[in-house]
Amino acid sequence: MGKRALKTRFSVALASAAFVALFAFDAPFPLVVFAAGALGYLFPHLVAAPVHGAGARDDEPAMQGDAARAAPSLARALQVIAFWGALWVAPFIVIAAAAGPDGVFWNIAVFFSKMAVVTFGGAYAVLAYVAQQAVETLGWLAPGEMVDGLALAETTPGPLILVLSFVGFIAAWRHAPGFDPMIAGALGAALTTWVTFTPCFLWIFLGAPYVERLRANAKLAGALGAITAAVVGVILNLAIWFALHVLFREVGAFRAGPLNLPAPVLASLDAGALALSIVAGAALLRLKLAVPLVLSLCAGLGLLARFAL
């Protein structure tokens, strides 16, 4: 990703700053993303974001059929907001009527709705924010369980972002008194999926008619390019966070003023996890093996090691 996204020294600086802000100072993920976007908007020439030609040419045929119905207009925008906004708000109304604006289901709906609004950069960037909040702030699950969720999402069909449904399941399964844990977990997973994806459809249908116009705007293209650069640093932070919690059974923290660094206990190193990581790295980077094959290989070796011990 770095080779593709970091084309200038300014982009490299943005990625580095995003990594340091998250890894060393525990900065809020939305703040990092919006700060990068603001800098890219102000200094688009430093990001070197691609700028495409604006609008349609005079000799292009007029839009017909579905394309005409998707043309930008205030009426269409209001219809999209009303329809998808209603679908987004519906679970909040049900939860408020059934249990009031409190409890784990309300918190799940609020948290993952915010996540759908403020996250950029795909599943790996989203997981950085979710791990920071669900593990360290909300206490819904432990770091090891977050790692288990990532492994489950990597080895099952569907997009990686479905790890969020796992997080919602565990949160409701563990923190919904008065419910059968399995029923609560299923409701938590379904609610998480709903409030994660419904806003995405709102943004897609609302913004699609304006895409070409936005791509032609140098400042907006610069903002998106800067966010992409920052996401590289975000994903590096996520990779190291997961690596520490996979390779070490105990990870503490070193705090000094605003500095907040993870501090693994060296004696808790998991030699088996380290060996499997080296095998996976060599298989992917050196031997260029396919990801499904590497996952299967490591899963098999992990089972053998478990039975051997």
C-alpha cells in the first residue's frame, strides 16, 4: 500500500505522523483521519493526488433511463436521505421503545454508527478504530478475543469487515442481562451488521451522482489522497498492535505524560506464534504462495503444535 499511496515526501510524512499519533499517543482515529484530510485539502499539490477532467463534454449524449434518474438534484438527495436515514434510525427507535437509550444494544448501535461515519480506508483501517474503542475504552472484549475475531474473519467467506459482527456478538453475549446469551449475541451481531452497512448505502446512493464532479476538484482530491496516505500509517499501527498481542501473552503499557506506548512482557513471548509468523512471512513474501494456501498451512501447523503439546 505504501508503494502505491505514498508518492511524495509529504505523503510519507502524513503516514508517519498518523502512525506515531495512534501508536505512541493513543490519538482518536477520527481526529487523525480528519486532520490528514484537512491538510490535503489545504495543500493538494503536496499530496500529488490524481485530478481527472471535469464533467461531460458537449458532444457526449444526454443521460437516459437509470442514468437520468440518478442525476444530481435536491429532490433526489432528500429522497435518498429520507429512505436510508429511516432504515438507519429504525433500530434506535425499537431499542429506545423496548429498553430505553441505555444498555449494550443502544451502545452497539451508537458505536458502530459512529464507526460507519468516521472511518476511511477499508477493513484494516476500521479495525484499528474498533480495536482501540471496543477493547481499550468500552471493554467489550479482550485483545486476544479481538485477534480471534480477525482470524475467524480471515478464514471464513465474506468481507473482512464482518469481524465487526463478531465484536457485536461478544459485546451483547457478555453484557446483556436478562437475555439468553446466544439470543443476545445473535441480536448484537445482527444490529452491528445493520448499523454498519446501512449508512454505507446512504453515502453511496447520495454521493454517486457527484463522484465525477468531486474527482475534478483538486482540493477534494488532495484531501482524499492525504487520507489514503494517513491510512497507511493507521494500518501499520494495527499490524503492530495485532503482532504484539499475538506474539506476547502479556502486553502492558508505558505511560509518561501524553506518551502511551505498548510494553510487551518479553518473558511471555509465544515461541510457537513467532515460528508460525516467520513461516507465513516467508511463504507470502519469499515464496509468493497464495494467501488461502498460507492460511491453511498455518492452521494445520497450529493444530499439530497444539496436539503435540
